[in-house]
Amino acid sequence: MKKRVSWMKSFVTIGLVFIIAFIMSGVSIAEVVTSNLTITPTPCKRGDVLHFSVTIYNNPTVSTAPGTAYYCSVVLDNPDLNPWSTELQTIKYPAPGKTVTVNFTSTYTVPENLKGETICFYIAEGKEKANKISYKTCIKVVTPIKPIMKQKTTK
């Protein structure tokens, strides 16, 4: 019985050492999200022009000092469509409890030949290599309702 307890004690000790090392390494399992993307109009139709607004907020898990300037853009996330992104905007990382909102001047026209019922975008940070800093935002693409028949006019 004594050997069994000794074996389990060393197994638990090694497991705890690995868990502590993992926590101290700063490795994150989840994506670091520091922004929200707003797309208008939502829902949209094929041919509509989309406008983008980004709200950046202070995420305490990010080691970016408030006031640090970085580049940000909105990126199309539909593999069936040609790559597209907005212009780069310079954004200053906000202080704790504060947010920064940026309106992009670039617009995107929903293709008439879009396959599927959604179109997706995300926010990227970086000038050389873009890092995703938001969850993917998808909006519904609806088909406009067409009248069934023309209405007769009476004189």
C-alpha cells in the first residue's frame, strides 16, 4: 500500500508542476479580442454598400500600454470571394475603462453573384502582418421581395 501512495504522490506533483508552468508561460488558449465591429446596413441585400465602424476597448490581458498607436483594418472573411480590406487606420490603444471608435471611409459592395446567405468580416491589427483582434462578424444577405403581379390601375 505504501508504494502505491508514493507513486500517486509523484504523479500528482509532476502534473501540478506542468499546470503551473503552463499558467506562468502566459500561453492563451482563446483569441485576444480587443474590438467590436459594426456593419451597416444589417441585414443587407446583394448590391448594397456596406459601411464599417470599429470600437476598440482596453483588454487587461493584452500587454499594450494605453496610448500606443497601431494600425487597424477591416478584412473580408469569405474564401469564395476575392480578398478585400479597408484602408489602414491609426488607432491609439485606450486607457482602462475607455473605448475608441473609428469609422472607416472604405465601403464594400455586396456582390450580386454572392453564393450563400451571409457575408463575414473581422478586424485586423498590424501593418506588415495582420493579427485578428475581433471575432468574425457575419451579416445576413437577404433576397429582396419582388411583387407577384402588377396591380391594375383604374381610371
